[in-house]
Amino acid sequence: MKHLTLLLGCIVTVCTQVKVLAQPLVNTDVVLMVRNLPAPPANLQEAYARVFPNNATYPETRQFYQPDFQKIEQAYQEGQQLLQAFYLKNPTGMVAPAQTAPANKVSAQQQNAMDAATAELAQKMMSDPAFAQQFARMSEQEQQAYITKTLSDKGIKPVAGKPNTDQRTMPGMDIDWMTLCQDYASASTNLTPWTQLSALQQKYAGEHAAINSQTDAEIKQLPMISFGEYGHDHDPEKVKAIRKKGMEKHRKTADAMMKELNLLFAQTREEAQKNMAPLQNALQRVQYGKSYDFGMHYPLVLQTQCQMIAAVSTLLENEIKAMEEVAQWEKEARQE
């Protein structure tokens, strides 16, 4: 009886129209945003040109990256506005269920006819075991054809269509949004890239400190000369030569650091894209929510997308900070 009722429900003319909620996200490819960032400087001279354009007095690195920061900020603000709009409409953070509206209404006469057909077929199956077995062996298409004829005999012309109940799964359940967002959140807590950057900075800070110590030691070994009433001191020309030699060592060390940073930045960007790709690909499949209902997952997905966008800004800020540290050595060398 249950099987029969389901079959009848599959071919009757009563259908529902489910209102699809558009739940928009930020229409931007975050992976592409990272990929399109300018390549990091390959050496000290390139870093200097980017940090101190036209021999600027102070770092102007952000000016070079302004178009990138503008895109990041615009996308992030759009995401925040969407979140604000969502919580204004849903203060509890819960998404109101989609409303359904009947596409066609069944008249009392049609309902009575369908009830009669169902009862008649059910009675025949219970009273005639051979027919019941024969019906069970039919394919779904054969069963539907039989029921169609039964309904036609009752004055109802079935049409192909949807059942009069919503057979869909809950909105947003066709993609595992929860896992995608959790996986990205987990990956974003990986501090390895920043630990590697910190270790590299400490390594070269130690090398620069060693150069300074060596330079100071060489100066102290210079003989003192008399300047008459001005006292005694080391020969300024020899001191200048030692400091110049020390500065050349600083420049070579800074150049080596920039080359290592270049590789590290490329690795960090690649890892960021890898972490973002699964969720980003899923967002593209649903056209960033243009005509897609995320259901209860909407705020989580939107928040995670904003987190990815913010991560691009953090990545770039860290690169700039390290780049300026390197370029400062070239600045000092040119001021000698």
C-alpha cells in the first residue's frame, strides 16, 4: 500500500513550486586573487626599487600594492555587508525555511477519484495475490503505465511532473559545506609558513649582528692618532673603509635573504591557494549563491569566504614587512 501510494504521488497533477532562496556571496575568485599578486622581488635591488621607488625617503611599498589592497578591501567589505544584512534579517543566525506554494490545486472531484483509484487498486492487490505478485514484478515504468490507465478510467489525465510534496533534501545539503569550511579553518591555523618566516628573519638578523660586531672589532684594532687639541681617535679614512666593507657584507647578506624570501613567499602563496581551492571551487559551482539556497550553512560559508579574503591581505602584509626589512640595508648603503 505504501509503495502504491508513492507511485500514485509520482504521476498526479498536484505539484509544488519551491521558492529558491538566492543567498549571495562575494563574487570573487580568492584563489585567483592570490595567484594574480605581483611576483615577490627576486633580489635586493628589486626589493629596494619596490620599497623606495625613485629613491624615496620613506618606504612606499603599499603604493606599489595599492591596486591589490583595493581589490581585497572591496571584496572583504562586500562580504561584511552581506553578513550584516543576513543578521539584520535573522538576528538568531538561523535561516528561515523556504516557503512552498502549490502550483496547481486538486479539485474535490479529482481528489475523490484518486482516492477511489487508490482504494480499488489496493483492494485488488489484497484480494488477488497473483495480481499483487505480478504488479510487484513490473518495472517502475510498467507500474506507472498501469496506474495511469486506472486514473484515466476515473476521469483523471495524469501528466509527468513532480509529486505534491517536496522531495528535495534540505537546502544546501547537496554539498558538504560544513566539512569544506572546517577544513579551511583548520588549514588556516597552520603556523608553519609564519614560523619559517620568523626563523629566516632571526637567522639573517644574527648574520647582520655578526657583521656589525666584526666591523666594530676591526675599527678598535686601528691605531689611535692625535688630532691635537681635539684629542685622539682612529684614522677616519680607515674607519670609513672598514665600515664600507662591512656595509658591502650587509648588502650581500640582505640579497641572500631576499632570494630565500622569494622562495618562501612563493611556497606560502602556493599553500594558501591549495587550502582555498576546495571551498573556492564549490562556490564557483553554485555561482556564489546567485540562485542557490545554502540553507542553514549560509552564514558559515559567508564567514569562511570573508576569512579567505582577509588571509590574502595578511599574506601580503607579511611579505611587505619582510621586504622592507631587506630593502632598508640597501637604503643605508646608499646613504654611506
